[in-house]
Amino acid sequence: MQLADNTTTADNLTFDWGLREWEIGGDISHKINDKNSLKLLFIENRSKANDQLWQTIINGDDSTTAGYQLPRLYRESESVVRGSWKYTLNQQHSFDSGVELAINKLDENLQFIDNQDGVYHSTELNDIKETRYEGFSHYNYSISQATNLQASLVYEYSKLDVATDFSLQTDTFEQATSGSTRSFNYLKPRINLRHDLSDAIQLRTNLERTVSQLRLNDFVPRFNREEQRLEETNPNLRPEVRDELSVSFERQWQATSGSLTLTPYYHKITDLIVEIPLVSYSGEGNVDNAKEYGVKLETDFGLDPIGLKNTMVSVSYTWRDSDMRDPFTGQDNKIARLSDNEWQIKINQTGPIENLDWSMTLQDRSISPFARFDYTSTLDNKLWARMEVNYKLPSNLKLTLKGDRLLSRKSRNIRTRYDGLFTENSILQYEDRRFERSPRFTLLLSGQF
């Protein structure tokens, strides 16, 4: 990266991506009688990482000076317990009700050390906890052999606690602590009606409200490498709510054990999460109302007719459009970072050799718009490939090899940068940024007992 005449920088970036992590989960089921059964499920996971961002300035005479340092140590954890009771009244009516408790935590130590202009060393300790309670009831009604109705009602209550301890060492020492507690509650209904028009043709209608889960990382500062600054977070960020309507028409192909499904959909969105201007810069925030609508085409089929046994191909294509009130310009615009077109192809094969199965996925999407405080841009993600190989070991163990970014996950970002907030300032420069990320492989051992 060029900083000024005869001055460049070398950045050493180490991201753990939560490499040190583990998860354990299980469930216990108990059948009381032919009509009643109980189930208890639990999940526990932990993740620890130590990211290091270091910058070295290379001067014109090849001498070097220290730039900034950004060590970040963080620990994440999730604990989930879920209990449910299933009651079968008869062949037509059944109920599944229960409660769930989930606790998510993030503890982070973030430092920013600037070695260029005197002493500047900031430390921010964040302790964030989300406690979520959920009560649910699902009802299934087999109206006839050809028609089935599913209805659900979920009540969700969550509490978010954020505690921050900030200190800054310059010519003087400053320290401040802050904390906040907020709560959210939502009703999430769902109705799904399925009707078989024939043995090969099915019609499905689904009406559902979904609520996103806030990422705890959204409440810790984000480092802007280009401007070399820590940017503020939005303490008032709320979950995104979608009222989703879809109608699916499915045609099954008996000869290839496959199907073809066409699904038009419409989403009415409340509190859409996008980039918005904040006090000093910009960050994640909410837009009151937005909408997304489109059509999804899906098909899957087996390759047995051409001699490839136990091999399935799945293909999907989505066309979409969207609308929101742009939080920067106040004009109607498309939802940021949302592509108009997207396709995916997945090949899955079971048993090329005993106890082995594998899959490969190719994915691509069209250019999407995006804006931040001081630039507007278009993002073009090139063809993306990933794979997974599973091998069953004795004692219910499974060894999994995952490969991501197999085609280096290339992308291109064309920006127009401004001298400050882009709606109020003049153009500073044009940028054509191209990125390439090395393939990443993960080896995972899992088991059931």
C-alpha cells in the first residue's frame, strides 16, 4: 500500500478465525406412551482466538519504522438447552411444544498502538452477554392424504448486556467505563400449507415471521485499516424482522429421483440491518422499512441413468429485486450488498469407496452496491468453490476435510472515495481494488455416542 512519495508499508496480518474451538451436543428422548414423548437437547461450544495486525513503514532509503499494532484477544461461548413435549392426539393432529434457553458471551481485549506520532495506546475491554428465552408450540394437521397444515407460534425474549472498560495512554492517561442493558421480545408465527395435486406435483404456501440474531461482534469497535482508526459501534442496533411469503410449485421426476421447484417470494422487512451514518463515521444500523422480492428456481437429479451411481446434482438460481430508503442519501435504492442474481451448483456422491462421501459446491452472484461514510462502491465476487470429504471411522466417529476458497475467492471492488461524508464532500480519488484469498482447509473429527 502506497502512503506517500517514496513510502510504502508492509502489513503482517494474522487471523485465527477461531481456530481453537470445540463443541459438544446431544439429546435425550423418552417415550412415555404411544401419544406422549419428551426430548431434552443441549449444545455447548467455546472459541478462543488471538488476532495480530502489525504494520511496518518502509522509507525511501529502505529503512523501516514501526507503524501501528492491533492485538485482539477474544473468547466466545454458547450454551443452549432445549426441552420439548410431543403429543400425538391421533393420526390427524399432533403438537410439539417446549422452551429453550440460550446464553451467548463474548469477552474481548482490543488494543490499538500507534508508534508514529508520540505515545498512543488505547485498550478496550468488552464483556458482552446475550440471554435468550424462547417458548414454542408447533401444530400439525393432516387434513387429508393430499393436504397437510403446519402452524407454529414462537415467543422470543432476549436481554443484551454490554460492559466496556476503555483506557487511553497519550501524554496523559484517561479511563472510562460504560454499560448498557437492552431487551427485545417478538412473536414469530408461521403457517405452512402443503397440497399434493398428484403423485408428482405438489403446491406449498408458507407465511412466516423471522427475526435475526444480533452478532456480538457488532458491539465492539471495528478497525479501518485504510484510515488507521477504530470506528464506533452502534449501541442502538436492533434485530432485523422479516415477514416472508412464498409459494412453491414442485414437480418430481421419478426416473432420476429428482425434482424441479419454482418459488416466487416476497419479504416485508422491518429494522433492516445495513450501513448507516453514525456520529463520527458509519457502521451497522437499522432502516425502518424495506422489501425484497424475487423468484427461486431449484432442481436436483441423480446421475444413475449415465452410470454414476449414488451421485446427486443440485442446481439453484435466484433472481431478486429490493427497495429501501438509503440512509445516506434519503432516496429509494436497492438493499446494499444484495445481488440481483445468484446461482449455485452442488455435486454430492456417496460411496465411491466404502464409508466415504464427498461434495463440491460452485457459487456465483452478480455485482452488488455498497456505501460507507467516505466512499461508494460496487463489489464483484468471482466464482466461489468449496468441497467436503467425509470418512466414517469405527465407534461412530467421522473425519471431515473441508476446503474453502478453492479458486482463491477472487473479488473486485471499484470505489469512488470522498474527502469526508460522500453526500457532502468532493471526490478525492477513484480506486480499483482486486483481492485474492488463498484456499483454506479444515480437518474436523466428530462423533456420536
